[in-house]
Amino acid sequence: MMKRKRKISLPLEEKDNQVSITEAAKISKVTRQAIYVAIKQNKLSAKKDDKHWSIKIADLEAYHETKYCRSKS
């Protein structure tokens, strides 16, 4: 049985902006820690401004697509 890919639903005001790690976690329906780990493993690109991380929506969508398309070995 093939799993369906989940579609990310974004609030209207965030569609052309960047989001924080907390917002990215809520959008992706994962924990903040999972987002941190993805950044550390270079699976998700993000920028850190002083204390705060920001993630581009396009990068979050790309991560979401690659996260759920794993090939069998």
C-alpha cells in the first residue's frame, strides 16, 4: 500500500515570508527538536540571526517532500 504525501498548509500571511523553528514545526506537524535535528544534519537549510532561526517556506516545502519520499534499498 502506498502512503499519500501530506500537503503543507500555510497561513496566508506566511506564504511569502520566512518562519521560525516553532512555526515550521507546527506547519510540518513535527516537534521543534525534529526541525533542529534536520538543520544540524543539513537536511533543512536555515539562517540564524543573533538568537533566532529563520526558515524559508520554499526550503521547508523541499524538506517536507524529501522527508516523505524514501526509496527502498
